[in-house]
Amino acid sequence: MDIRGQTFVIVGAGMAGARAAITLRKEGFDGRLLLIGSEPDAPYERPPLSKGYLRGEQEPDEIAIRPKDQDWQDIGVELRSGTTVDRLDRAARSVVLADGIRIDYDRLLLATGSEPRHLEVPGSDLEGVLLLRTRHDADRIQEAIREHGRIVVVGGGWIGAEVAACARQMGAGVTLLTGRSPMLRTPLGAEVAAIYADLHRARGVDVQQGATTTAIDGDAGRVTAIRTSDGRRHVTQVVVVGIGATPRTRVAAEAGLTIDGGVRVDAMFRTSDPGIWAVGDIAVMRHPTFGRDVRLDHWAAAWFGGPAAARSMLDTGTPYERVPYLYSDQFDLSMEAWGVPPTWDRVVVREVEPGAFVAFWLAAGGIVGTMLGNVPDVRKPLEALVRTRAVVAPERLADASVPLSELVPQS
């Protein structure tokens, strides 16, 4: 199909949508290109919001996807910030904005991202109860930490752990309420989760595991304390909630696209409508390495998925087969991971040296997840072990004298 002179619309101006727009121009698309984002800011990277930016070590310009002296119009992208898409009219091939304006498209990419889950307990609407998703959320949290010097973080997943670490590094007193499950136990298992819990406690974070949040007390409309199911009352004026996120699929669902834990896409990011693609946090696809559905909701999925979806829109793409990747920086522990599936039979941890480790997740004998903790420059073998679902004796995995490159099966 000849796509010259067509109109491509991207809904969602986060990393995935912005990278897709840049790629479309680099790959030669010469038609009209609109990038629509609900936030007032130009596209920026989100990972720093719970890391360096939150600590005040990075300025807004430093996390922008394009430098401040390079306007999006310079590459022919019509950026509409602060604009919300209310609905999608598939029959008319148009998106309808919140103000009623229609924008017609020939091909459409949905990259609407996700939104943080709210804490559903009495008092959760009090001033001082904060969520983290946008740059302005991070600004509010940073200001609150500096003003009050003590916070309670609710949620023992990645966001909760990273915010707790940042706040402690900023000198705040921090209590981390992980809920019923211990900190990071669900994504990592007991062995690796314990490394993180020990790290936080050693740095002065009060890690409280096993109790759920039951209520938030307030006075004059502001938080004064948070209560947990073990009967404790934690005094604070700042509560940061990090209990996960939900993909923003309303517009897609109301338009009749197939939804299954996210917007269902094939390996080319195509939805059930041949003129619509979806990428980033909202996209669910069958991953060839694992033979199961994966919702691609980490930074790397947006960084690599955006360009892959763009090439698919141009009819020049190839099936997306990248092994899922994530990273996290907490205190002095820098981590990278590949795979990390929802289920496994065994976790093997190799101690390289004090404070440095490699972890392996096994299912039916094959490696389905790997992680580096403060171990540099061995990305390729760790990713290859997951991609090939290599079967390696646990004793060899745990033996630090065996080079990681020797674990990868030779083709």
C-alpha cells in the first residue's frame, strides 16, 4: 500500500509514542504526523522520576527525549501536549478529542501508557497522599520530602522500593509498608527479595512486611498518620502510594478492540483493527521465547517497542522478539534483569563478591530469567541464556569460578 501523504496519529506522548514518531521520520515517512499527549510537557523519560530526578540530581531538560533546543516541529511532528483523546471512531477513522475536535487518520498508534493504582482505604483522598506517574508528581513528592523530612511509602514493588531509597538518600526518615507480601517477593522470589530488604534496612529504611494498610488519619484535610492491620499507627504527613499501575485501555475497549489484560497485539504490534497498532504499557502479545502472553510495561519495551511499532506501520517491520528487560537503581545496588517470569521452580544466586551477584530463575530446568546486581559488562550471555532457555546444572550457575559466557549453549 502506498502510504505517501497519509496521516499517521500517535495517541500517547510517552517514551513509546515519542520514539515511534522519531522513527517514522527517520525511516522516511513524509505524510502528516501528529503526536498527542495528555500531559502539558513535551515527551520525557519516566525512569528518572523514581531515581535521579526525584533526588533533585537531574533537571527537566536532562530527561527530555529531545533536547530543549530541538523542537518537535523541526522533524515535522505536530506535538499536541495537554490534549486528551476522548474516544476513537473506527468507522470514520478518526480520534475525537475531549473538546470535540476530530482528527482523521490513515493509520493510528495507541501508546496511552498506564496509570497508578489508588489506595482504596478511608482517608486516601487526604492532602499529602501522593502517587508517582508524571514529572509533576515527582516534583510534588520531592517538595514534600524536603518540607517534612519523613514519609511512609505504601507498596513493596519497584516503584515503592525506588521511592523509599531516594527519600532515604535525601535524608528523610522512611517507613516502607510492603503489604502482605514481603518487599519484591512477588517479582523476584524470596532469595533475591531478601537482598533488597537487607539493603534497605542497612541504609535505615524501616521495612514493615506482612501488614496491610487499613486507613489514613488526617486533621484539617491533611495526613497525620497511616494505620495498618497489625494495629500500628505510623505518624507522617506524607504518604507515597506505589501499588502498581493499570494499563489505560478505556479508549481502545470502548472502540471494540480486543482487550485481554491490555490491548491484544500480534508480534508486529497490530491490533484487531488492521489500521491500528498499540505499543508500550498497554500492549499484550504472545512472546516467542516464553510461549505465553507478556504485557510489555517496562522502559526497554517502550524504548525498543516504539521504533518496532513504527516500522510495522510502515510495512517494513519484523516480528518483535526481544527478551523483556528491566533495570533498577537503589542506593548503591545497580540491577539489570532479563526475562524474570511470573512463575519458576527455583532461583539460584551466584555471589560474585560482597555486594555483587548474579541470579537465575529456572522453570522445568530451563533458565527463564537472569539478573545482574553490581556486575557490569555481561549483558549478552545473560540475555542469551533466557532466549535459549538454556539448561544448566544449578551447581554451575552458582559457581562464580565458571565464566558466564561458558554457560551459553554453543550453536
